[in-house]
Amino acid sequence: MPNLRLYVGNRNYSSWSLRPWLCLTWSGLAFDTIDVELDQPGYGQGQIADVLAVSPSGRVPALHVDDLVIWDSLAIAEWAAEAAPAAGLWPADPKARAIARAVTAEMHASFAPLRRDLPMNLRRRARAIDLPPETRADIARIDALWSDARARFGAAGPYLFGARTIADAFYAPVATRFRTYAIALSPAAAAYRDALLADDGVRAWEAAAAAQPAKPFSRSDVDNRHPDA
């Protein structure tokens, strides 16, 4: 069995870290989680010395599999799916699997306005105000995507494709954002958000985040976005 070490950023804020952590947790593979402080010189430029020591991109997450380093969240998720096929991290049905890959890739590559205006911040409860049109369009697209996947493929369980998959791991940080900033959703999308937030893996990550020092992130205004609820 390989020695697996997943390096992650500040758990309150690091949406990119949460995704592969969930995939590895759901896979059943044994792995160690190593926290790396991101609020230090070089943040946002891929130049944090502690991160460069474990990730060639200068960013986390990064998974060390013995002497192999995988430094992209989707690549880590794909590795977990191959290493633990019995976990079913992709749907078994070919059509559902194709759509699951599409919605995962869309999350991985898109929704920059949503990331900018509604950053992940597990501790906060705020009220999003004056969101620009492109951010509202991102919210509407995600609502429609969730509702469509649930209607077409979700009959067997509460997740996008019934059982939980990589797609759910990639949208889990979005569910936390919608809760943090009190974003209104359609009934189907709201039910899926709540199912994600109730997942044991998501709850375990949030518990670990709550156990870390609650200090403001000095190199970003993430703790000041929108008025407190």
C-alpha cells in the first residue's frame, strides 16, 4: 500500500483543497492530511516557500504517493478513482459518467465570477449584496446544472448522480458558499445543497476547520466580503 500524504491549505478558505480531500476520504484509502499555512509571503503568486517545498506548481492541494507528486485537484480525484474502483467515484452507467465528467470539468474550469465574489469562508454568515450580472449568471447556471442532474440521474440517492461521486466533491465548496452568503436557490438545488452539507465527509472537514485558529486572512479581503448576517 503506498504512503499517501495530501497537502492542503487553510481549511476555512481552501475550496481547491476540500475537493480532493473528499475524494480520498470517500475512496476509503488511508492517507495523511498535512496543513500548509497560505497566509504568508508569496500568496496568490505561487511563491509560498512552504508550498513550493511540496508542490511544483507552488499551489495546493498536492498529493504525494510515495515519491510521486500529483499537484492538481482533478488529477488527484482521478487518481483516487483509479486506485479505489470499488468506491464508485464515477457513476457506473456510461451516460451518467459522461455527464458527471462534464459537470466536474465545468466546475474545475469555470465560474470565475462566483469564485471572486463569493469566496469559500466556512466560518462566516453574511448576506451577498449587489452581485454583478456575471456572478448572478454563475449562480443560475449552477442551480440549473444541479437541478438537471438530480432530475435525470439522482433517483438512487441524494447526490447529483444518486450515490456520491467526484462531481459532488467538486461542488461541495459551492454548497458552503451558498450557505455562507445566503444565496436563494430553487427547491431542487436547495435540497441538494443541504444533502452535501450533511455529508459526513463535509462535516468532518468543517470540524477540522473549526478547530483551527479563527484568525482573519491578512492577504485577502475574504473576511470582509458582504455584510455579516
